Amino acid sequence: MSVHTVHIEYTQYAQMVLDFILSQSDGRPMYLQIMAQIKQRITSGDWPIGTPLPSIREMAVAAKVSVITVKRAYQELEAEGVIVTQQGKGSFVAQIENLSVKLKEEEMDKHLKAALAIAQSLGLDLAQLQQRLAGLQTKQQTEEAADHE
């Protein structure tokens, strides 16, 4: 099993420390792991709109992956509208209003689709799934209330 943490201090535009964890045993290709971690930085607010990304070469060297791997991650993120690339200037977090919220909603939808597929495999209809979700919400609210006491 090979796991390594990428640590870059990026100072071209602003100081940025990147700690990416890439794992051979993850099951996902490296470019998808890079994409997921960039999106996570955006949704957490660490990388607000307009933030410059490290160059493809800098990221590849630090991550110990090929330039092609990082280039694919950046191209996919650009196709999704998450980043923009300006020739000669580099790649930046896209100037899209509520980008962080949109990325969180996409992530939620992915989980909801998986939950729906599992529910269907169990023979549950939408109403039953909604009941389970409402029950989980009630349980979570009860636990949170208990934690605040």
C-alpha cells in the first residue's frame, strides 16, 4: 500500500499550503483523488473564487504523479466549470456565485442517488425512504440537543 501526503508551499500569487493525500489503495484513479480534494478545498472555503491553483507541473512534482494525471484533473475540473484556465496565467477557482454551495449540492445528490439505489434494492418505495430520512433527521436533532445540554 502506497500513501503519500503532498505538501506544497505555493507563493506565486499568495501563500498556499497544499496537503493532498493520494493513495494507491483508494480504488479511484489519482486524477479523481486530486479533483475531489480540490473540490473539498473549495467547498470548505479554503480556496475562495479566484484563488490560483498550483501549476500542473508544480502539482505533479509535489504529488509524485505524472503531468498527464494532473492535467487530466484540471481539464475535468474546467469542463465541470469548477476552475478556469487562462493561457499564460494559470488556473483559478471559477468566478461562479455560490460555487461552494453548488459543489456541496452535487455531492449530496451523488449520495442521495446511492441511497435511492439501495432503497430500491431493498424494495422500499420513495415514501418509505422519505420516512427513514425523516426518522434519521429526528434522531440527529435529538442527539444534537443532548450534546448541548
